[in-house]
Amino acid sequence: MTADLEKPQEVPNPRLDLKESKKLREQTSKDAKSPKDQLPIVGEAVRADDQRQFRLNTIIGEGGYGTVFECQAVDAKRKYACKAEKWSKTMLKIEISVLKAANVKHCKHFCELVTIGRIANEYMFIVTTLLDKDLNKLRNEQPDRHFSLGTAARVGMQTCSAIEELHTLGFLSRDIKAGNFGVGRREESTQRLIYMFDFGLSRKYIDKSKNLIPPRKDIGWRGTTRYGSLQAHRRQDLGRKDDMESWLYMLIEISKGSLPWRMVTDRQKVFECKLACRGDFRPALLGALPKQFDELLSLVDKLSFESQPPYGEFIKLLAQICEENNIDMNQNYDWECDPPPSSVHTSVTKSVDNSASEEIKANNIERPVNREVNP
């Protein structure tokens, strides 16, 4: 759970007890037709299943089905993240399963699941480690909206390790993107460690006997269009390969500033762009990136639904980039450095990626034949 507190909401009363919290929520929602799917609000105190109470200080993220708050235990100073989702829409059960499994195995790239709670018919919530900004926000704060090669390569290594941990637990993400990875907090000396979070679309890919669950047919869309794998576009069931394909798209974007299909909104045309980047338009995807990126793409494309990704090979290729470019593994990440004065004005408007002028225009790409779309 990331804490991007650009415009935090003020706490109406930091001393609210549970009775006052309930009254405040009732007053705030007095015009609501039904108490169902009612989320908690800033200033409220929520009680977890283990009876611990947490005060919701500020909102750090919102979505259609839920809200993420910065919170703290009413009897302590340490801050946490509280993710609350509407009762009828919640996907927290799968998230809880992932985090519990990760905590048992002491996975280093996963938040601690502190506790869980619920108000029947209203909302369910989890309390976890509070993180700093996610990788997408950090990328957008950089000049030209991309990380330096040294930071990007090391981010790739950490995020690859995080995905390997998830797969070892028996789960897929199905929504790998920079916005679902965040860095730790300076206050806890974890600002160099990257965490994976938000497992609302996760799914088990092995059964209780550790056997691979056979792929299903005609699956609906899962994930984010920009980073979706070719199989996701084909509405096929996803496997570990697809997480790694999304990871590679993410890695390319944080390394050069954009993907060739960034301006394409139609999902079918995005699919066509991705197919084209396996052929004549491959340079538009990889640009001037080190040759290892081409090798990464080839490795990913060779994988099948059943394949176990060669995580070690991926990390080895990224380590080669660091070695060949004299990058010290212990040097500061970009977010640990003071930004140049000009970055305030350029971080969200400019891109070092020259492919803007080379951008693949979907209308100019020949539509794939049926055998390419449905292999």
C-alpha cells in the first residue's frame, strides 16, 4: 500500500472513538438509500477481528470499490496502510490468501499482513505495511519520465524476484505493472527495497497437489491493457509466462519512458501493435536499449503456458547490463537522489523516448490473420 500524500485529507477529529466514528459515518451518509457497501471515512476508528483499533488519518488512494488510508493503532504511533473495500465487491479474500502465504514464507518483497476486519454488509478491510510511492509515480517524477539505466536494471531485478516469490507461493498476479510495486519508507530504512502489492486479480495456478491447473477457454479480460500479454488479448487463460511478459513491458517503459502503443486506446489495436513489435517494428519497442532487452523479449516469447520462467536468466541479463555500464549495485536509486531543478516542470510532460515520432500508428498496421489471433 503506497503513501503518496500530495493532498492528504485532514482528520476531522483524531480522538474519535468507535461510537463517535459510527455517528460521524451515519451523519455523512444520511442521504444514502441503503447502508450496504458503505466504506469508512477519514477520522473514523475501525476495529479489527482481533479487537485492535486503528484510526484512519488520510486517504492515500481511491478506486471504484474501495479506499486506501494511512492509519495508526489508537494506542501506538506506528503508521500502517488500511485498505477497505465494499462488502459486495471486495476482492480482499484472495489478497489475504496471498499475503498470509507470503508472510509464512517470509517473502522479502511482500507487505506484512497486520490484521483484518469487517463490518458485515458494509465493508471489509486489511491493515498492512505502509509503503512510500509506487514505481509509476516515482518514474513520472523523473526528468523525461523514465529511470536511469542503473535504476531501471536494478528495479527489474527486484521486481523479477518479487514475481518469482509470488509464483513460488502458487499464485499469479495477472496485473503486473509499475503501479503495483512500491518502495519502503525511510522511516523504516526500507527505501531501497521494492514491495509488490495489490493482488485483487491474483489466482492460484496450481492445485493442492502442486499440479498445474489446466488452462480454461474463452476467459474474459484480466489486467491492464497497456501491459497485457498477447494471451490476455486472445482471451486465453494466463500463466506465469504472461506475468513475465507484462513485467517486460513495464521494464521497457520505466527504462525508456514509454511504450509504442501508449497513445492507442482501442484494445484490439494495442494487440496489433504488440504483434507488430515482434516483427518489423521491434526497434520501435526496444529503441536504443541494451541488447539484453532483445534477449529478454526472445526468452519471454519462447515460454509456454506450462513453462516455469527462467527468473535467474532474466536477472543475469540485467546484471550484465549493470556490469557492462559500470553500474554499482549499491549506488543510490533515482528516488534517493535530489531531482534536478528542471524536473519539476518536465517530469510529466517530456520523454526521452524518441519513438514518439516513430510511434506505431495502429491504423498503419496490417490486421493479423486469424491464425495469428487464435493460434
